[in-house]
Amino acid sequence: MKTMTMSKQYPGDKNPLIEASHSLSWVVGLMASLLLSSASLHAKELNPDISVVLDGLYVQESMALGHGGPGFVPGHNELSLGAPIDDLFIGRLTTVFDSHDGETELALEEAFLRTTGLGYGLKVKAGRFLSNIGYLNSRHTHDDSFSTRPAVYRALLGSHYYDDGVQLGVTLPTDFYWQVSAEALQGDQVSDTDDGVGLYTLSTKVGGDLSISQSWQAGLSYMKNRSPAVEEEEGEGHDHDHDHDHAGHSHGLNYYGGNMSVFDLVWKWAPRGNNRQQQIELSAEYFYVDDLNEYADDDDFHEGWYASAVWQFAPQWSAGVRYGEVDLRQPHGDHFHSQSLQETDIMVSYSHSHFSTIRLQYTHQSGDGFDDINNGIFVQYVMSLGEHGAHEF
Amino acid sequence: MSSRILVIALLACSFGARADFRVFACEPEWADLVRALVPEANITVATNAWQDPHYIEARPSLIAAMRNSDLAVCTGASLEAGWLPALIQRAANSRIAENREGLFYAASYTHLHQPHDHVDRSMGDVHPEGNPHFHLNPHAVPEVMDGLVKRLPQVAPAEEIKVMRALHLRWKMRWEQSQEHWETLMPDLRGMKVVVQHSSFDYLLRYAGIEAVLDLEPKPGLPPTPSHLNRVLNDPRLADASVIVISPYQDPKPAQWLAERAGLPVLVLPTTLTEEEETDTLPELITYILTSLSNFNPKQNAVSAVNGH
């Protein structure tokens, strides 16, 4: 009965999907008027920060839990607007353009307001936003070091989980960094509650410096799905190609669970803290999901982890390696089928400036229960125009 | 019993907070100014001389320090645009936010060189407000200090700044003395030509009448490339330069490459304060930079050679 559908690749997609032609012209019109107004006002402070991220990929082989291909694939192309609303609120709207079967789709990925300086280290976010669960999830994919999210993220969080809801966070007045946040999320696509709120999350992060050159952060998160969305049988079997006409980017995989726990750890090193010249970044996350449905017993759970090492060896160059595994139990009526995937990624990237990155990645997959377990090369560009987000840890 | 402990704990907390004026300094130079006015302040310095202040990560320790501070003193002019907004957001400190007393931008109190009406990224990392490395401008620093003196009473407990005005006077006298000393170094510096990497020393070079004839960066903020270094090597202006000046946070290899081929010395000069005795206050740092540069002026060497005989 319990479901925890981190099932859809982009759980929030169904509602905001607007027909391409209509929405595109709307966005283009909005952009044009914003640009015009900024040109005439000559006062940047009065205008929203506009940022555009161009992201494109060449994918040699389509892969298990993959994002399409083979061939040229549009990545996470986004248009984002943000600005202070007044001295208490900040707002942001992020739309993502994606293409499926030759049609361009527009998805609303973020539409939130956030408080500034409430006092006592408190902040409130409301609207649609990326959930704070895990380490990578709340970050935008174009900040990642690899072209793909780890397999465990693709399976359990649809690469990045966002939803409508409210988030309360507090940064505690301790000498070390300690942040706690709680979220109530709609979970429309994953939960069938009558009163609407389907998911709750609770997460905490602590961190600090070990020396002038080393910093760390550790996090623990928990997500609860209150009530089940009954899985539709159309995804039955191991059919996870991209042909079926889901709204959004569903890749047809549904992995459910009532409780999700995540542990994450990050360690970074830069000589005397000079991360412009050189930096080593080690990160790892572990996921455990149980309470899969009413037929599940103690042996039925999803589990996965990854560990990655990225070395920025010159101001413009990075190289990295990542290994990850995910073991899944796919429900089939009153029993489960096991699926497992092991993935090794090797990448090298060149950033001409802080705003342009070109990346080459090789991914090796092995496992059971998936159709297109493959090895292949990714070539990716990520270009950022306009306002650029800050260097988050 | 437990409630009594709680009351004591709360009292201790509030006392601790009152007795302790906490300052977050984005760069060491601003910590130096705050320390001159409020010697007892508990200051966290976010960056050091071996770090490029444009590229700092909003790491957990900095968020915690920002969370607990009463005042943040930063350069502004987009120098910290890549990391300060993230720190402010994640710290969620109601005292420190844009347009609140707890956030002090030094750039608001002085006039910046080279502001741009139009900036786009093909120009490199150009700040529309102007060159933000004005902490090495001997004329700008006292203006920033005046700004701090006006701001501190709004954010610091009264007992912390009882003697602030007297300390400010003392600081101003010392700064004037230092300026007089720097003036005596001018004859050794004026007309000197140097190769730089980034505009970090721009204000001080102008002040001393030194001309930066070439820059190892192809565009502001971009690291040197082989093709650009070759262009610099073949530039006729290189013949006039007497030294290549770089910062400790920069990779010395491009400068060394050029130095070998052009027969020029490389001088590594801190752009901000260090823990070393010669460069641990702003006046000392400026003195150190000017004296180090004067050692490389061919004119000055000629003079001292004559004097030596």
C-alpha cells in the first residue's frame, strides 16, 4: 500500500506542462519585455536577475535508467528569473525546456518565494522548489561534475526531486555549521492523500573546516510518504524505453517506498584554500528505501550508493571518477523482481571561463534486470548566460 | 532545578552575546580596519592571501561564522558576487542582509577606477562598478575607515566602541605618517614599468606612478594562455618592463615562462595581509609592496650604485 514514488523523473511535471508553441511564445515575450525594460531603466537593481543555461549532450548509447539517446539530446536548458520582492521576500521562477519525440516541452521547475533575515536563523520557502533531501538533490544539475546524476538518484529521485510545498529551515547559532530543515510536499504524483500533503522530509547538515585547506560536510535526511499512490500497471514489465507518452520526462521506472533515508558526506581539499588553482572533492551518498508496498517483507527494500572523486588540477581543467550501485525491487502484483545496476563514470572537463564547460564522460554499466545495460561516451556542454549562481559547497 | 539551570544558561548565552562583538570580514584588509577601531572584536576572516577572492566557496564554516556575526565587512563592487550571496542566504542572519546595517560594503564609500556602462562576459570578468581592488589605494582606505566609524555605532554594543573615536584619530595619524613615508619612496618608483597578472595592484601602481604595460591575463579573470603569453613576449612594450609582478594565489608557471624568455625577474607580492610581520597590517603591506618594487627599478639601482661608490 505504501508508495514512495520518486517515480517520475520530474515529479512535478504533469501540471505545468503547457503546449510548446503557446508557452514558448509566452516566455519569449516575457524575456523580450524584461530585456527592453532593463535597457530603458539603466538601473540593474530594479530588474530581475535573468539567467539562461544552455545544456546539450551527445550520447553514444542509450543506457539503463538513462536520459535518452543515442545521438544528440537536449539537456537541462533553463531560463530562470529571480529578484528581491521587498526587504523580506525573494522570489525565483525557473523553467526548463525539454524535447521529447520532436516536441518541445516547458516545465516549471522552481517557482518559490523565500524569506530573508527572519531572525533566529530561520527561513521559509514556499511554492515549487528542489527538495533538500540528500546532497546533490537541492543543487541544479548544471553545477554537477558529471554529465549524469548517479544511478541511485536517477532511480529513486528522478535525478532531482522537486515539488510544491513549504520548507522551513534553521541555521543554528553554533560554532560549527548546523542546519536543520523540514518540508511538507504535495506529492501529487506519488501520493493519494485526500488532504493533499503527501510527503514530509526532515534533513540536517553539519560541517566545518579541518584546516585551512580542508572542509567537510555531512548530512542525514529522511523522507516519509504518508499514503500510497496505487501504481498503474501500464509500466508493467521491464519496459523502460522512452516511447510511451508520459507527460514530462518519465522514463517509465517506478520505485516506491514509504521511508527513504539518505546519508551524505563531502570532503574538499584545496592548497591553502585556493580552490581557483586546484581542488580535490570527494563525495558519497547512501540511500535506503523500505516499506515498498503491502506485500513487502523485510527483504524487500531499495538500496544504493555512490562515491565520487573529482580533481580540478588546473584553473580550467577537471578530471573525475565515480562508482555507484543501486539494488531495486520492482513490484509485480504480490511479488517483486530484483534489478541491480553498477556504474562507473570517468570524466574530464574544460571550463574556458567560469561560465562555459565542455565535458567528456565515459560510462560503464553492468547489472541485472535492465534491458539496455551499456557502455558509452557522453559529450556535453553547459553554458551559463546572465546572472550566475554562487559557489555552493 | 532544571528550570534554574535553564535560566542560568540563558543568562550566560545573552551575556556571551552582549560581551562579544562578532565581525565577519570578507578579506583580511577589512579585518585590519575593524581591529584598529574595535580591538576586542571577535573577527572571522573569510579569505587569505593565498586565495583568489573572486573564487571562494560558500563552505560550512563560513556560513556558521556569518550566522553568528553582528557585522559583515566586505569589498562589494561584485568582488564577492560568486560566494557572498550564498553565504548570506544560507546563514539566514537577520542582521546581515542587503541594505541592512549589518552588511558594510567598502566600495560604497570610495570612488572606483574604470567603471563600465556596458559589461558583457566576452570582456572577461569585468566589474561594472569599477576595479574592486581599492584596498591598496592609499586615498580610498581612509574614506572606507570614515564609513566604518559611522556604521559601527549602529551595530556594535556601546561599551565595545567607547574609545573608537580616539582609536580612529590614532589610526588616521599613523596612516598620514605612512603616506609621508610612501612619498619618500616615490622618486624610486615613478616612471617604472611592470608586467602584471590581473588588476590587483592597479590603484597602488597609479599612486606610485608605475605603469602596468602588459597583463598576463588575456581577459580580466581568465588565466594566461600560451597564445597570449607569446603575444606578450613579442610585444615591444615588454622591453620597457623591469619586473613581472604576480600574487601568491596565482600559478607562477606562466610568469616564469615569460621571465625566462624575456630575461625579467618575477616578483610575488601579496595582494592582502598575511600573518608575516612585514605584511600583517595594511600600512605595512603597502610599504612592503612599494619597497619590494623599488628594488627592481633600474633607475633606482643605478642611483644606489652611484651612491655606493
